[in-house]
Amino acid sequence: MLKVLKFGGTSVGTLERIQNVAKIIKDIRDDGHDVVAVVSAMSGETNKLIEYANTFSKNPCEREMDMLLSSGERVTSALLSIALNEDGYATTSMSGREAGIKTTSEHTEARIEEIDTTNMKNAINNGKIIIVAGFQGVSLDNARITTLGRGGSDLSAVAIAGALKADICEIYTDVDGIYTTDPRIEPKAKKLEKISYEEMLELASLGAKVLQNRSVEMAKKLNVNLVSRSSFTPEVEGTLITQEENIMEAPVVSGIALDKNQVRVGMYKVADKPGIAASIFQSLADSNINVDMIVQTVAVDGKADLDFTIPTGDLDKTKKVMDTFMNDVENIDYNEAVCKVSIVGVGMKSHTGVASKAFSSMASENINIRIISTSEIKISMIIEEKYAELAVRALHDAYELDK
Ligand code: ADP
Ligand code: ASP
Ligand code: MG
């Protein structure tokens, strides 16, 4: 079998942990498998590099940021390769460029366009274990180093697994699979044996950072057999992320996600003229701001209050755009002390009463819901951030996810 393995930041967080990863790879190799391992930077390293850059500039050039941030993954790939070599295993480390990962030139958020597998296939045919630096590629336009967005090593691994038609892509992290909610928040969370791509994509997009959302999207598209498991307990089987039809009986609700990186923008007494909402949201879109939930309430005087949410990282850009609408509103405020809790499950499509249960569970904890949005397989609520963990646990109880 050809196995693509990915080891996240905590899994390679110390030299000892890198040795531990080497051991996992050796065991898999000794079982007769071909191995491509994709590694993250040591935990905390990417954040540290961002802080370094920010001491010189609040708005550093994104091309330089990619040069800087991609270094973390190169360190771990080389160290892991050296450790395996020392134990007599033939290895080669590869940067994203050497692994043939070709991307767009949207620096810090590049998208993978194609993978030229020549180098990787040659190395595998020569009996080598490949250790790829995750999170990076090379721009097709300008041949510069690019990075794939935070958590992007998951995407590197899935894309490589797809391109090499690997039998399996195992994402090793610090939890032994996908749980009904973040086990750090709710210790009663239950591990799922399987979860559908659709549900995993929703959970990841709504804040469960155990898998990067784009990696799940790609796994679904390329039909990659994706497994989430732990490098701390590699003997424990993880969770399989798979097609919905492979799951015999889907529960109504599969999981709860929490996203604290949310800001609620309130616009009060927006001028009563046609097209105003259109021009506000057009301007936000033109600035690449990711507006999520929107509600409008019209008061008796015909003026409207408009509430919407954005990711915390877009706050400065949003304020700049909003400043241009100051003459059309009475007041604008920004509330960073909010969070989004979401309930995800494909079973919602065919069951009623799922939403009302969420609302009454919030009510019984005296938690005020500020904004609600729903789709076929999810319900999201904006609440005060101080209630985040309480809300997650209350919802987990309400849907009996610990059973
Ligand atoms: P890595 O550094 O290996 O990429 P991450 O920190 O990105 O790991 O993701 C792993 C973390 O995701 C876990 O430590 C856990 O706290 C968190 N997490 C959030 N939601 C879930 C969930 N539903 N199931 C498992 N882990 C989750
Ligand atoms: N090191 C990068 C990050 O922290 C990529 C990754 O770990 O997947 O976002
Ligand atoms: Mg991650």
C-alpha cells in the first residue's frame, strides 16, 4: 500500500516527538508499505514567525511572509529525514517546490492548481521514504514560494494523496479521531467511528480545527480515504472520513463546533433608501471580507438595523469600509466578545424539532441568541463569548451526544 501520513505541530513539537514520529513511520515501513510523510512546523513556530514579522511591520509584504513562514516546515522535514536516515532508512526530504506542488500566487492563501508527481514517484520507485514540508508550494506565475493558509499542511497531505492515488491519507494529531465536539471543551465528547465528508466539512468550516476545511473539501472531491488519528497513541484506530452512503445509520446530530474568531458588526438606523444594503455588502465583498451571517430588522420609522458577522482577522479592513458609510447610518459598533456555536448533522434533513431543541437549550441556560442561521445540515447561533463553553456543553447534553 501507499500511505500518505501527516504529522501536525504538536506531533513534531519537540525533538523527542520527532523521534516518536520516526518510530511510527518505521513501523509502517517495516510492514511493507510505501510512505510519504507530510509534516507541519513545530507547534508554536508559525505563530512565533508571524510575531517576529509584526514587530517590524503591522502589514508585512505577503510574499515575504511566505518566504518566512514556509521555513518552519522545512526544519521539521529535514530533521525527521535525518532521524530516519540514522536508523538505516532511505529517505529524502522535499520542499513543496521539490514535491511539485504548483499553486496560484495568492500569497499566504494560495490554492493548489496541480501537482507534478515526477520527483515523488521517482523517489518512491527508488525505495525512499519521502518527507514533504507541508503548508507550501510554488506559484505557477512567478515561481515564488507560497503558503496554503493556516492549518494548510492537512491540505498538502490530502492533495498529495490524491495526486499519487494513495490508498490512504492518515492525519496524525494530538487527539485520536473526530469527536462529537472538541474534547478539550467537553470531556464527555464521544469519538466517532466514521463521519461523512459533508459533516466534517461543516464542522471544520464552523471552527473545529482538527482538520483544515479546504483539506476536507479536496478529500471529498478526489475521493481520498481520510483518517484522523493520534501520534501519541498510534495503536488506537482513528475516525474515517468517508462518503455519506458508507455510514449505515447517520445520527440526527453528529457534532457541535465552536468558533471564537467572530466579530458582530451592528449598523443602527441605516438610511431608508433602496440599494443601501447592496452597496454595503458589495463594498465588503470588493475588499475580500468574508461576511457570514446577516440579519436586518426594520423599525416603525422605516429605518433598519443591520447586524452581520465577520472573522476577527477581517476587522481592520471592515472598519475601513464601514467608515465610508458613516453618513448613511446613525451608529456602527463592533463586538468582538461574541462566538458562533453550530450544530451539524446530515440527519437534520429528515428530522423536525432539531432547531427548537437548540433554542430551548440556550434558553434554559439563560443564553441570549443574537443571530441565527441555518442550512440543510447545520444550525449556527451567535452568542456572547463568555458563554461559549457552557453553550457547547449544553447542546452536547441536549442532543445526548455522550450516549
Ligand atoms: P495539528 O497541530 O496536529 O494540526 P490542531 O491543533 O490543528 O492539530 O487540531 C487538533 C485539535 O483540534 C485538538 O487538539 C482538539 O482540541 C481540536 N478539536 C476541535 N474540534 C474537535 C473535534 N470535533 N474532534 C477532535 N478534535 C477537535
Ligand atoms: N504551520 C502551519 C500553521 O500553523 C501549517 C500547519 O500546521 O498545518 O498554520
Ligand atoms: Mg491543524
